[in-house]
Amino acid sequence: MKICVVVGTRPEIVKMAPIIHELKNRHLDFSLVHTGQHYDHDLSQVFFEELDLPPADVNLETGSGSQAEQTATALVRLESTFRKISPDLVLVEGDTNTVLAGALAAAKLDIDVGHVEAGLRSYDLRMPEEHNRRLTDHLSSYLFAPTQGAASTLEREACWGKIRVTGNTVIDACLLFGPKAEKSSSILKKIPFDQFALATTHRADNVDNPKTLQQFFEIFNKCPIPVVYPIHPRTRERYRSAGLESALGHSSNIALAQPLGYFDFITLLAKCSFVLTDSGGIQEEVTAPNILKKAFVLRNNTERPEAVEAGYAEVMGTNSVNVLNRLNEFLNEKWSPKTPGPFGDGFSASRIVDAIA
């Protein structure tokens, strides 16, 4: 069997890394294709370097653009690549434009698709990611669901692919690379606070809305403990357009940082007091045995309800008054997790490769 692993963004690289290492360890034949959806060094190449990944066999340099432009460019270039490689199976992960383009290109060439992290749903049709993950699930021959809840969703929607509950490979990555990060990262020397919250924001429906950005600024500026905020270039541009960049940079309660490599980010995640985020993957990472943090989700919904049910995440919305009231309450609670993380035991990649080998 010849396998083609497709990645395009920072989260995909992290979550596919354990699978790539498992394929290498078993000497299985695979090619690695990077669409270049994330193309900045700090959002792409540094993750290959830190996670000991081989260079991509092909980089399609898709770049930025509208949702349609980015998906269409990746689709055309992936189809051409698959014709040259002739894989038996294409593996995609998550819910990005790269994932949908990879699944569509493979399916139209009659190549089997394996969807890692299948079955997630936010039921928020404003999110491009919701359409990407739904369509990919219905195109896939193999559906690797991280939880039984995700598997039940696939069954309920009558997705015809073979379903396996595997856990989530992000937990594998946390456990595999956490010790290396602790030894090699020097990021804590650059943080001027002993106690801090970690913030990340990137969702288009949040950062493209000036009113929501104003709420984010209020939350971070008035947070009861200082906030470390690695800011995505696109998000910074949106703050600039909304006239908030200067205030953000001059706040004594906010330490802005450039996009971080995986080792620096996971080190901050392990050391912070709590997380403020609109990310999906971070809701999983906080449940890893070497992280165990609370994530306050700055959205009105989540496709990771298991994290909420297990007590690791709370969906807060974006109203600054409500969020700040809850943060003050939380700091007086002395929170600790009551149940193990719901996303697996660190052997998800092994289960996935067992299934396809």
C-alpha cells in the first residue's frame, strides 16, 4: 500500500506528526504533501523542524486567498499531485480547506480517503470548518473518530466509511514532544509574569468582527492575571483595521508574542494558569496528562463537547463582562480536573496505522 499524508496548516502538522513517525517506524511506504495553506516559517517550517519530520515530498504553495480561491487552488494542485504519486490511500486531518480539497481530489480519482479526527460537529453553519469536516466525512472510506461521541455522530449521519474510535493524535503529540519542549524551550525567560493566562484567537467569525475584537481587548486588558498573547499575523491585521492595535500593544496586562513554535507553545500551555481561546485543538491539548488546564472558549459553541463534559473547557461566548466575571470566580476556586482527559491515552497514531496497514 502506498499512502499519501496531506497537511496544510500548523494544527495538521502537529496532529499528523505522530502518524508520520508511526509510518516511518513500521517502514511503510508514504509520501508527505504540504499544500502550503500555512506558508510562513513560524506557522509551518518550524513545526517540521521541531517535530523531527521529514521534508515534504511536495509543497504546493497554495498560499492565502478567499475560501473559494484557497480551496480551488489546493484542489487543482492536489489532483495533479495524486495522479503523479498514485497513492492507494490519502490521509487528511481535521477541517481546513486543505482537508476538503484533499478529500475531493482523491475521491474524484477513485482513491480511498482516511479522515483523521472524523465526526466532530459544532452545528454552526457560519463556520467554514463545519462544512469542510461534514463533507470530508461523507467522502471518506475510513473514519478515524477521536471519541465514541464522534463515532455516534458519523453513524447518525449515515457516513458510509468504516469507523474506528482511535483517540486524538494531539494527545500523542503532547506526550511525545512535551519532555523535549521542557528541555529545549526558553520561552519562559521572555515572559515578564510569574502567573499568566495564555490567549489565542484566530476564528474568522471572531477576528473579522470589529465588535468582537473590542470584546477580546477588554477581556485581555482587564483579565485578573496578565495575559500572554501569541498573535496570528492575520489577527494582528484585523486589530489594526479596527483601530485597536496600538491599545493592544500598550496594555501593561498583555504580553504580545509572534506566532510560536510547538515547543514554546506547549511549554506556555503547561505553565499557564488557564487558557482563553477560540481554537478547537487547544480544547483537546488542555486535557493531555502533562497539561491538565482549564480552557475558556471564546465562542458560542464547540465541536469538542467531551472537553466541556469532562470539565476541562467552558464555552463562554465573547461578552467581556460575562467572561471577566467568570475568570474572577475561577481564580478563587482552586480548580483541578476531576476525570481523565476524554481524547485518548497517547496511542491514537498506533491504532490508526494498525487500521490502515
